[in-house]
Amino acid sequence: MQISDKILHGLKTLARTIIFMILAPIVLSQAFKNTEHPMFIPVLIVGIILFLLALYFGFKGVNRIVKGIFDKD
């Protein structure tokens, strides 16, 4: 049984999601620990961007897997 290319691409996208899901809370917690530091705002912005990327790639990966399962080629 061969895995569809769409499903494989979706799994790779979900692997990226896991990386962003790990990095975003770490960066955000470091930003909130150091609210008096001058780099607070840039680190907070990076954490929010990582969080949004995790959401985007998560939905995109699940969407690709579902299309790979249910679309007829």
C-alpha cells in the first residue's frame, strides 16, 4: 500500500507545526519573564509570530492530509 504524495506532504507540514508548537510557548514565556528588559517587545512579537505559524501550518497540514485521503485522483 502506497502513501499518497498529498498525505506525505501533509505529514511533513505537521512536523513543522510540532517545531513551532514547542518554540512558541518557550519564547513567549521568556518574554513575559523579562517584561522590564528592553528586548521585551521584539521577543514578544517573535513569540506571537511563532504561535501564528503553528496555527497556520497545523490547519494546512490537516487540510492536506484530509484532501489526500478523500480526493479521488
